[in-house]
Amino acid sequence: MTEKADLPSVDITAVLDRAAAGGRITPEEALVLYRDAPLHALGAAADAVRRRKYAGTEHIATYIIERNINYTNVCVTACKFCAFYAAPKDTAKGWTRDLDDILRRCAETVELGGTQIMFQGGHHPDFGVEYYEKHFRAIKDAFPQLVIHSLGASEVEHMARISGVSVEEAITRIHEAGLDSFAGAGAELLPARPRKAIAPLKESGERWLEIMEAAHGLGVESTSTMLMGTGETNAERIEHLRMIRDVQDRTGGFRAFIPYTYQPENNHLKGRTQATIFEYLRMIAIARLFLDNVQHIQGSWLTTGKDVGQLTLHYGADDLGSIMLEENVVSSAGAKHRSNRMEIIELIRRAGRVPAQRATTYEHLVVHDDPANDPVDERVMSHISSTAIEGGTAHPELKILASN
Ligand code: SF4
């Protein structure tokens, strides 16, 4: 698909009306809408779709409390946009958490009302399937109530290679050990040109999707993500969505789509411009319109800011992701926005919605429909401040991030 030439002439208003009414739009139409539709008209159409999809609960916007446990930063894949990893030979920068440390972080998560663990780290040259089996079993044995929503196709490809097994076997074994669902990690940009430019050692976009499709077939659902703003074209962004939609038509296994923006600090992608907030809002809206087979669209504001996060709720997003008890990956690359539970509740209210804490599978756990019953956060804030500093994390506050 080309960026400008050869695109069919599109009646923007007619396509927006069709999409708002639930009609499917083509990738070519999506590109024209993404590029040329008036911003507010695009957002209004996306919001109409969201309201229809959530008829009866359209007044609610959700968040989740989770902890992102970064188990190692040692990685052989050396993605150019990544400020988190350390090459295996860089022993001064590289670290790995031991199991006791990981279990302590899980215990804190439970104590603070968290329901989900994201186990996220580098592609360690020694970590095969056995490493993940051992850690997931230990977490589930100690905290059966925690949902392990972690990893992605890239980690599966890596651990299967290290252990000399098929990806299907790797998925089955870590699922049996306790993994509940895959995060959309590693999708970055799926089309070949931008993917090679930023992550030349990662599997291809087609392979990423193949592994996700295999996981869905084995009963392990996932989310999907997109990294915006590393130099990809608008056509490549829409192509990324098309690739996800095609797999979703076959599997139905993607629970959500979560775009987030590239953070430019401390990495090897020099001279890239970040996606603007307008591009980000347009992506949220076009994702809601184009991904008619994906239920949840998540607005991220760790990378874009709270005001933008709030706006996403009017451009098609139904969820604002997680209040994270710990996060180091995008923070390492310069993401500076963070908040606590009351702030996210207030932020959602100021957007005209009723906040609800959700489970990994999006059921509402607590609906905050009465401010008199709002949670008291001071204990959570001080507890996290002390433990996070102890653990050496970069930012000792509760943070919100696209939870993947
Ligand atoms: S993004 Fe993940 S796979 Fe890529 S270098 Fe960073 S830690 Fe490694």
C-alpha cells in the first residue's frame, strides 16, 4: 500500500459513517481516514463504535493494578530503540533477579490489591523453557490468585531455541506451569522495513503473528501492541493493523490492541522524531474503527501524558491500562509520566466516565461509582516508595503504563 499515490478516491464522510455504524473498512480506506479525516470526526466515529460495543456499560472506563517484574536486563537481541537491555558481556550493567526477590515483589503486589504480574525481561542467553517453568510454578504455588499475563512471541521464539523445542511445546509447557496469557510484547512494528530498522535481530513480523496464532490455538489468549514513532510511514502503521486484523479473523485470541509511543532517550536510534499526540489520538481512533474484531482499545499515558490518556477515552479507548507498581523498560527510555490510583480514578472521572478496576480478562472488579467509597492510597504510595527504592527501581512511585 502506498502512502499517497494510487490510493482510491475515498468519500471520507461516507466511510466514517459506515465505520461508525459497524461496517468494515479496507486498509486503503483506513489509511485515508488516518491521514486526512478531520480529527474530531475521526474521534466521534470511533467513540460511536465504542459506545455501541459497550452498550449498557459505555459510561465506564477501566484500569488494572499490576506489577511489572523485570527479571533480567541481559539480552542478546539488542533492539536499537531499547534503553533497558545490557549485552551479556556487559557485566557492569547486566543484572538478574533471584527467585526470592521475584516472590517478594509478588507478595507486595497481592498486599496492595494487584491482580496481575507482567514478567518482562531481556532474551537471556541461558534462559530456556525450564527457567520460565520454574518461575511461573513458584509464583503460582505461592500466589495462586495472581494472573501471569506476560511475555510474548519473541520470548517464546527465544526460549524454544535455547531449549531446542518447538514453539508449540514451549507455549504448552509454560502455560501448564502457570502462564495465563501473553502480553503483546515484541510486536513493535510488524511490517518488514520498519521492523528491520529498529529490531534487526528479532523474528519477522509474520513469525511474531504465527507464534501468537499458535498460542491462541493452544488456548492462550494475548493482547497486541504497536510501537509508534520510530520512523515508520502512515501506510506501515495501517499495514501493522491489517496484519493483526487478519490473524484475529482466524483466532479471535487478541483481547486488546495497545499502541504506545517511542521514547527517545538512552538508545541507539538517533535522530528519530516521536509520534505527536495527534498521531497517537488518530491511531487510537483508527484502531477502534479498523480493528472491528478486537474488543478492547487501550490508551497509554505513561508515554504520552495524562491529558492525552484522558483524551483517548473520547477517541475510542475503553481502558487506560495499569497502575504499575514497578516498571523499568520504557522508563529507561525517558517515559516520565506517572501517577497513583486516585489520580487515575480522578482522571477517568474528569473524562466523564465512571472508573472501574478490572481483571486481566476485563471483568469489572470494583466500580468506583461513589466517591465516598474511594480507596485510600497513602498506604500504597508510601509502601511502594520504600520497597521500590530498596529494590533499586528507577522510579519509586506508582506508575501507569500500557499494560500490554
Ligand atoms: S526490547 Fe526486549 S528484546 Fe529488544 S533489546 Fe530490549 S530487552 Fe532485548
